[in-house]
Amino acid sequence: MGTKKNENLSQPSALNRRGRPKGVPNKVTREAKEVCGRIIDDPKYRAALRKRMIEGTAGAMEAVVWAYAKGKPKDEAPPPQWNIDPATLATMSTEDLEKALGHAEIVQNFLSGKAKP
């Protein structure tokens, strides 16, 4: 007992016959791509973007450029043993925090094969 609401949305609906034929891009989308393409291809824009990247003021564009150049970082949760309650960290002394950081660096080097235990 399927209803129109439960049907696969990728299938053309018998009720909507006014849509574009499959494969025909939206006119606004095509025009926007053309305008954006002209901006991106402008040498002045590229020089200004490069300057902003070097200065660290490119905002979200910096993340996009890094993602294209080096790949998007994996969004992984840290291992459970690294989940330290912020309240616990707040009570630790600077000396204890430095010791914990040193230990973490030793473990990281060992796991990456850079050092032996």
C-alpha cells in the first residue's frame, strides 16, 4: 500500500509533467557556473586569492584549497583512551599536562614506527 509520498523520489512522477527533461541543466545553474568560471579564471582574482592564502585571511577558501590539494581529512573520533574529561584537564598542573603530552608523543612515534619503546 504505497502512497505517492513513499515512492522513490528519483522516479519521474506521473503528476509532475512540467519538469526539465533528464540531463538538461537548470538555466540559472548554467549561468551561475559561467559567471563563477569567469571569476575563477581571472588572473587578478587568483593573485588576490593567493595573497589572502599566504596572509591567512582566505577564510573557508583555505580549507577548500587544502582539501583539493591534500584530500579532505578523515573525520574520526579519537581513540577512547584519549577522551579525557575537560574538568580533569582543568585540575591538572602544567607539569602533569607536559608529562602527558610527552607520553602521548612517545606513543605516537612508536605507533608510527619512528621509535622503539
